[in-house]
Amino acid sequence: MTISRPARAAGHMAGRQIKRTIWSGVLAGVGLAAFIDETVFHQLLHWHHFYDKSTLAVGLVSDGLFHAGGFVAMVAGLFLLADTLRRDGFVPKRWWAALLAGAGGFQLYDGLVQHKLLGLHQIRYHVAVWPYDLTWNLTAFVMIVAGAVLMTGRAGVARSAMFRSDADTAA
């Protein structure tokens, strides 16, 4: 039994939309984690800068570049989200799964590579750092596992009118 060309094309397009949904969630998750890290730990608590091996001015510039990178990731994720919504291919369960996986992946990368391997900065200074590292990395791991669990199983395209710009509001 062969599959018709239109059916194959429809399956291919559905797969592309799911990939767009997932990439949108991953990028938004990276952007969200970077935003929270920058806002809470860098600006509000003053625990560290993105790069702490130089002067305060260099640390502030590195924070600005880090913040810009997180913002670009968020904007790109939201543009992909808008595109999947426009094409009626948004899969909410996959998007939330990818958001959690993206945020957790970013946080685990930050905790293992930037904090430990490269030594760009620590979460805190002048305290026992291991409880902070453990909490940071375990939180990242939990987000990744939650994203992986959500990624499994059935998930459908959003059919709700709140996700459609062409919905009939007179109903």
C-alpha cells in the first residue's frame, strides 16, 4: 500500500510544524532562564556577573552581552511561536515540554560549564558554594526531566479560538 503524494506532503508539513513548536519552546526557555538569571542573580542580588575575572566594568559589559543574547533567544522563540500559530501548527504540550527542556538545559550548561569547567563565575562568593551548586544543577535536572516526560505521549494541534487570529468573535 502506497501513500499518496498529498498525504506525504501533509505529513511532512505536520512534522515541520512540530519542529517549529519545539524550537520555539527551546529558544523561549533559554531566553527565560537567561532573563531570570540576569535579573535575579546579577542585578537584584548582586551575587555575580557573567564574567567575574576582571574589573566591575568588564563584569557589567559581560552582563549586558549576556542579557542581549537571552533577549535574542526569547525574540527568536516568540517569532517561531507566532509562525506556528499562523500556520495552525502549534502543539501546546510540546511547546511547554521544550520550554522546560530549554530552560533546564541552559541552567545545567551554566552550572557545569560556565561555573565549574570554565570558571567564568560562581553562583555566590565568600560562602560554601556547594549547596548553591547542588540546588542550581538539581533544579536544572528536574526541568529537563519534566520536559522529557511532557514530550512523550499524544499531543495535538491547538484548536482553541484564543490561539487563532481569524476566529469568529461574534459566536
